[in-house]
Amino acid sequence: MSRFIYLTAGATVLNNLFNLNTGASRTAGEIDSVFLFILLIGLFFFLVTQGALIYLAIKYRRRKGEAERETPHITGNVLLEAVWVVIPTVLILAIFYYGYTVFNKVRAPIPGASEVNVVGKKWMWVFKYPDGRSVVNELRVPFGKPVRLVMTSEDVIHGFFIPDYRLKQDVLPGSYTELWLWPDKVGVFDIYCSQYCGVGHSSMVAKLMVEPQAEYDEWLKAGKAGGAVSLVEKGHELVEKSGCLACHTLDGTPKVGPTLKGIFGRKTTLADGKTVTADESYIKESIIDPGAKVVKGFQPIMPTFKRTLSDDDITAIIAYLKTLK
């Protein structure tokens, strides 16, 4: 079953390529272009080398009754050697530059993107929306609007793979990774796990549902009517109830610990002189292992919340901290 999933995903990509389909996102066409660029270069040199091999094998074959001939002793050809070193080097550099340019574009942050938290676990995908809803195996996003997926795993390494978007990102336990989506086509698209994660790996399939803005807004209204507590509200409550404000402030002034105001995304200097960016992974590590990266000017006296706060709680706290500009 797992092999069938990979074959199906590969067939989807190739079918889209050779039907001149630009894929379902704004970057899919550019990723396809890199693939075709490498494919055409490889095909060209395959035809040249194999064509020359077949031609020379036929032209210089030993015919029946023909006497043996001594092979010429060729010691080298500087021009030929220079050509077959320079040309492949230039082509490899061109492939690297083209691929790296597209890679940077795919990974570049998109201003104004909404966020959805993703949790991978055996054997399902759980999507946590800002309004507090958690949905299993169904990612719903609006058409034409960028989305940032903030992903983590509860158990082993998973791989978040959307063939129609040509995107894959490892999902790691104890850390956060991100993936940027920019839906360019309305429809339903498959999401697979690309890392073997156990006996149920082949059934770890979800759906990406891209809807027109009006339909997506109706879905949002239905969630609000359900009375779910948003991630930000839950995070605010946890910060107050967990004793965070005994050592941290929300107004920008330091206390026993550094202020939480504007903490997310801030460059922070540590006690050992190193500098880190306070992203999701740093904040989570600071909550469960506060002694790992101590901020310069403060003492390592913060207790661990590893046993008192769940991964869902930490996700909510991070969502709240992002609002403290």
C-alpha cells in the first residue's frame, strides 16, 4: 500500500508536468521548471553519449574476415579534456543556482499569511486552527491567500507531502518546522506522509481543501458559533494560571526573567554570547528545558514545565506570545 501511494504521487507529478499543468500553487510551476531543466540536460547528454557509443560501435566493428588492427596510442587531448571539465562544471553550477533560487522562493516568508498548527502522530494529521478547532486529516484554506503551517510531531519523524504543490517538509518530534502554501487552484488535494512511521504509515492520508473565500468565511462563522476557545485565548489563560507572570512581564520591563512583550521573533543574546531568534522551537525549548539557553543577564532559575504543560498547551502559549507586539 505504501509503495502504491508513492507511485500514485509520482504519477500525479509527471501527469501534471507533461500536460503543461502549472500545479495547484504559485510555486509549483517553478519547481516543475527546475525538474524539467535537469531532465532535459540529462536527456541531451544521454542521447549524445549513447548515440556516439552506438555509432562508433557500428562504424568500427570488426567485420568478418577482416584482419586485426592495432588501436592508436592516444596520450591525451588538452582541448577535449578542458571542454569536458568546463561544460559539466558550468551546467552543474547553473542547476545549483536555478534550484537554489527556487528553493529560497518556496521557503521565503509570505507577508500576511494566516497560520495553522499541524501535529503529526501515528497515523493521522491533526490541524489546529486559530479559532480553537482541531480537525483530523482535513486542512481547509482559502483560495489565493497564503498560509503558514507550523508543524510538530508527537512521536516519530513524519513527512508532510503535497504532490500537487510539489512540497514536502519533515515533521519532527520536540521541534517545529514550517511550510508556506499559496493555493492557486480551488479543489481537494491529497496529503501524504513521506517518512515510514510504522505499520499504519500507508493510511496516514489527509485532504487539503481549497475553498473560495465566501465558502471559507462561512466555515469560519460556523466555528465561531460553536463557541470554541481560540488558541490565543487559551494561551493567555495558561500564561496567567501557570505562574509565568510571577517572573515575566507583559509591558516590556524586565523582572526576574525577560519580558514576554515582543519576544516572538526577537534576536536574543544568550549567557554564552551566542545569539538566537525566539521562534517556536526556541520558546518550546525554553518552557520544557529552560536551562538549555539562558538569556544574558538572567539567572537559570526557571523551573521546567515539561510535566505540567502538554504540547497543545505550549502551542496555545506560543500563539498568545505572537500577539504581544
